[in-house]
Amino acid sequence: MAEKMALAKAINESLRRALEADPKVVVMGEDVGKLGGVFRVTDGLQKDFGESRVIDTPLAESGIVGTAIGLALRGYRPVVEIQFDGFVFPAYDQIVTQLAKMHARSLGKVKLPVVVRIPYGGGIGAVEHHSESPESLFAHVAGLKIVSPSNASDAYWMMQQAVQSDDPVIFFEPKRRYWDKAEVNTEAIPGPLHTARVVREGSDLTLAAYGPMVKLCQEAADAAAEEGRSLEVLDLRSVSPIDFDSIQASVEKTRRLVVVHEAPVFFGSGAEIAARITERCFYHLEAPVLRVGGYHAPYPPARLEESYLPDLDRVLDAVDRSLAY
Amino acid sequence: MTVESTAARTPRRSAGTKAGTTGTKRTTNTTKKATGARKSSGKSAEPALVQLLTPEGKRVKNAEFDKYVAGITAEELRGLYRDMVLTRRFDAEATSLQRQGELGLWASLLGQEAAQIGSGRALRDDDYVFPTYREHGVAWCRGVDPTNLLGMFRGVNNGGWDPNGNNFHLYTIVIGSQTLHATGYAMGVAKDGADSAVIAYFGDGASSQGDVAEAFTFSAVYNAPVVFFCQNNQWAISEPTEKQSRVPLYQRAQGFGFPGVRVDGNDVLANLAVTKWALERARAGEGPTLVEAFTYRMGAHTTSDDPTRYRGDEERLAWEAKDPILRLRRYLESSNHADEGFFAELESESEALGRRVREAVRAMPDPDHFAIFENVYADGHALVDEERAQFAAYQASFADADGGK
């Protein structure tokens, strides 16, 4: 059934479906119960599934992830919420040293089907630690899978697939897009979780992005079209693994690539994409792969975030620079 | 030796239900009772500890804990002795194998046999253990083949047994992490309505970790059926317990709302009794318990450590007089529970175990190179596939070069 819904609501519906489908699925985090989460993503779930399946936890992120690991070892499939991007670091140890490595440590004997939901990114005028994009810090760790939907439909289906995954998945939710509505077909057959999608076809240059930056890239492509430039927009959807085959196919056609993310460009996912695409498409490229993203500075106070975050002009500037080669 | 719960089985409470409050209340009551019974939080310099066997091997009465070992037979006592002797023999063999270059590292449990065998033998098969990296004696009790423990110390794997085969989780090297896994697992046990219990091992050093404090918080809030078994062996590498805490460690539990008890860690009977008590609390829906086994790490932290830099011989000598194996032997002999034949037979069994371990380690092959890429993910990952193929091509390039000669 197709229905128009906000991205946050799509995740809510997806979690509801997961809770209904499998009694082993549990949702846990700070304020996810009665309050329904600070963004209301888990709204109403505790009321319908009870306090033992939608669990308000103590305010201790390492404890949340650590106990989720224990629940997974017992056969549960926990979906944990980290309230904000900047609050994940107390859990970083459990995620990196335990969640990511336990399957390998056990020589494949135990599985860790844990989803860690993290609302991420800026643009909402928040205080410090509420606007960060730490995906690269997780993508660097083998054993984790990292995804980020850009729209309500993907949010719905990618959450379904993340919950069904036997690997730990860090699910980055673009918080500034929580209220963006899109058609969600809850009976569709989704494509694989870790594949990119061509959002808009073009021939002059490829814009690659994920999460909150996909919408910006579409707007950039619209603006460029008015100037007679045909930009292809790729929604990568997954940061680990990255669908390099799709990027390569696009770049072999357009010969130019600009990667856009909110995270700092230094050691960001754009750097990895630039390196690998340069290797794969060296003789197709007409320009170096360019990156648009955050600066090597702490995420700034809200009054400055517009200058920090990639915007239409910065994307178009990178497009101009690429096309000038 | 397993323990059957005699306590009434009450429905489990979980996440913040109204009934959970009741569980917390009951826990608090038990705290009062438990600490009151021991009168140990007073002003004396060294708090009292639960002891059933003195260092001289004399059985002393304990009103609260005697009942947990009341029915113990001579055969079971000999069994505990055998477990400790064989564990020590295995441990000594592993230390030797490290000296011979067969293992890269070994973390010896020398001196902690009673804490580990006593607590390990209190467990039921369906209970679940979350060890540190030194619980070789507990592994023995769980039926994990000792040679499987050596793979990670030889460097052929990072954990060489199926955790679900013996309900004995893999060794955890990051200090304290496993206490949260144990708590989560116990929360799952409660959700399942099972009456199994979970036990988390950790040390005095780990007690400073945030994860341990969080495990205490979560287990208390959710009334999880978990026993926190802290082996206070006095030393976290070079740091004495005073660098970790201003209060005796077992007293930490009180602030979290569950009982804590200090037990003579070198008294196998006391460890058996106290752990049975704590497990029964867990099974009965009374929530977590902290057991502090007051013991001593007789050897170095690991084979890479040099304890002469930070502690003197006198301390070790004092603890040698409290040796866990010696005191049980004295008790067995004085109560005529074991004869010379038993000890002689055990001696040869020990040597056979040492030989078997030695031979198994020496025969342990290096893993295949491609094991690097195995089990990184359960459902696969494109990058791992790509890098495996690159690695294979690189390896094959040497074969081509050889073939071209």
C-alpha cells in the first residue's frame, strides 16, 4: 500500500512492522518509550508492544550498546537508538571493539544482528554535539555496515533490511529530513540494501551523496540544468560497503565526479571514493574527483552552520571547477 | 556438580514495568539483610570475608552460607581438588609453552584456582559465563577443552571455541566490556522467562571501568539475573587495588541497590557456597549480586610482565601460606576424604594433561592466509570480497614467478 509519509514516520512504521513480524526484535534507547524518542521516531511503539520490547534505558550509551550485544547473543535483534550523533562516543568502544569484531572473533559462531540508529547531521540550529556526521569513524571499522537513507521510502525499506541483517548495521538518519514527506509503498520489493541508486540521469558530471545531501544534490542538478548542464545524481545509500560499481558506471559515462557530504572532507568518505574511483576510472576522468563537505574544525555554533555546511552554491562551485578542467 | 534452585520461581520482571519496582524493592531488602548478617561494613581495617575453610584446612561454621555446601560429598570435594590441581597444571604448562616460544603470551591464573573452580562448579549447564581472559579454571568447569584456550595466545585465532557449545563466552580482552554483555544476556534470559543465570567475571582493575558501573546500573534497573564475580587479585598489572577504590570493592554494590559480599577467594568451598547463593537469588528473580573473591595473583600479570618492579616477596610469601590447593588438601587429609592413592593418581593425571596440552599446541597449525577475510561479516561485504580477490591475485603472482623458473 502506497502512502505519503514523513521520513521519521516511515522509520516508525518500519520498526512497527519489524516488532510485529519477529518477537525477538526489541527497541531500546533513551526516551524511546513513553516519549517516543526526542524526534518521535518510536512514537506509540511502547504503548503497543510493551515495556519489555520498547525499552527506556538508563542514560549510558556504552551500556545501551553493550547490553544490546548481550541480548543479541541470547537471540534477540535489538534496534538501539543513540539520541544524537555527538552522543555515540561513550558507545564507540563497545561498537568498535565488541560489536564489530565478535563475529570474526568467534570464527563465525555468533552473530550480532544489532541496528544502531543515529540521527545525524546539521542544519537544524542545534547546540553542540547535535549536528555531527561521524559516519567515517564507523566506516573505517571492519565488521560494521553503514547505511543512510535520503528519503522516506528508503528509510522504511532500509530499516526493514537492517533489522533482518545478521551483521551490525549503523543506521544514520538524516535528522534535518525527518519531516520530508515522500510516497512509501509498503508492499514494494526493495532492491539490495547496499546498492546505490541513480536519482537523476545526466551526462556532464556525477554528483554522489547520501542521507541529507541527496536532496541538495538534486537541487544543484536542477540549478545546473537551467545553465544547460546535465548532472547525474547518485544516492549512495550505503557508506559501508560503498557501491563503487555504480559510481564507476556513472563516472565512465560522465567523466567527472563530485562527492558531497556534511562530514569533514579530511579522511571523509569522499576521500575514499576519490581514491578508488581514480584507480578504477583513471583513463575516463576529465578532472580530479572533487569533494564538498565540512571543514577540519569542530562543528560550529548554529549561527555559523550555514557557512560550514555544503549548500547549493558550494556544490555548484565544485561543479564549475570540475567542468573547468 | 550442579545446583538446583530451591527458591520459588517468580515471573521475571523486565524493562521498567510496574512489577519491576517490586523487584527493586525486594533487592533492596536483601541488601539490608545480606550486609546486616555480615556486619562487615564497619570501621575495621579489613572487612570480614566469608570463609568456610581456614588456610590450615580447618572447616569453620558459617550460619549464612553453610547450607549451600551442606550436602557436599567426599567425592565432590575430591572433584574440586582435582579441578584445581589440573587447572594449575594446565596453567603451568601454558607458562612453559610461552617460555619455549610456542605461545606468544600467557595470562596465568596461578593462585586464583579456588575462586574460579568454586564459582565455576556452582553453575548449571544452562547458565552462561562471560569471562575475562584469565578464567582458565572456569573454562575447565564448563568443559571447554583447555587446548582450545591456547589458540589466541599462540596467535592462530582470537577465540577458538563455540561460545554456545558450553555456554562459555569468548575471552574478552578489553577490560570490563563483558559485564555489559552478561547483563544484556541476562535481560534476555529474563525476557525468555527462563530460570538460568548469568555470571560475569572481572577483576579489581576492571571495577574502575565505566562499563562495569553501567552494567551494575542496567542489571539493577532491569533486575537482571546476573552474578558479578570480581576476582580481586590485588594487582592490575602494577597497580594495587588502592589505586582503584577507596572502599572495599564488594561495598560498591550497595550504592547500586543490590547485595555485595566478600569471600575468601582462596577457599574453594566458600566460593562454591557464595556463588550458589548469588545464583539462586538470580534464579528467584531477585536480581544481581556482586561477589568479591579476595585472592592473589601469585604470578605475573602475563608472561610479558615483571612483578619484581612493583611488589616484594613478603607479600607473595604471605599469600602462599593461604594457598587454595594446599588448604583443601589439608582438609581432605585430616577428614580422611582422600588417601595417598588418590593424590598419586591425580599426579599422573596431571602429567598426562600437561603432555596432551604440550603436544596439542606444538601440533597446532598456522591458519590459512585467507582466514584474514573469513567471518568479517555474516552476510558478506563487497569490499572484503574485492580485497580477498586482490590478495589471492597477489599470492598467485608468486606462484607464477616460481612456475616460470
